[in-house]
Amino acid sequence: MAVRIENNLNSFRRACEGILGNAIERMALDVKLVSKVKVPHKAGTLQRSCVKQKLSRTHHQVIYDTDYASYQERGSRKNGTRVVKNYSTPGTSKGFLKQAGVQVSKNALSYMKQAAARAKV
């Protein structure tokens, strides 16, 4: 009687990476959506400049691509001068991108569960 041992660790690893990648991509999309609600948008240029980039299967980033995006996100210049005292649109504020990331990351486990449920493993 012969026993055959099969090593499926590589396929398991790939499946886990796929699930993780799908969850992270969905989280990045939600960070983009949530942050766009809070971004100051007097003329809409900053809001329209938002893009989600996929750098690798498990690495995504959300970028506001204008010269003044970091100024609006911080609420002041890098050196702390020229503080934004009044945002042009009610309900908008500094830290719009960071707050969105924190809010979405609180639900990371549910994103993972949803991605795992949709996976064809």
C-alpha cells in the first residue's frame, strides 16, 4: 500500500493572495468614494483629480493629483503656516483622505470575508 502526499501549498498561497488582492482593491475603491464626499470642491478640480492606482496585486493607492491636494489634506502648508480656516464647501474638512482610510480599514475583516465568499477556490 502506497501513500501519496500532495503539496498544494503553492495553489493555496495563490488563492490567498487573490482573495487578499480583491479585498484590498475593494477597500481602495471605497476609500476613494468616501474621501470624495469630504474633499473640498468649490470648483471640483480637486475632487475630479482623484484616482486609484493598482501598483501590484496587493498594493493600491488613492491619489488626489493637484498641486494643492496635500495643502488641503493637511489644512496648512508643510511648515504649519497658512492654515485653512474656512473650507469653501460645508461638510468638507482637512484629513479627508486619512479619515476615509481609517473608516474603511475598520471594516477590513468584512472585506476579507466578502472576497473569500466570492472566491472560486
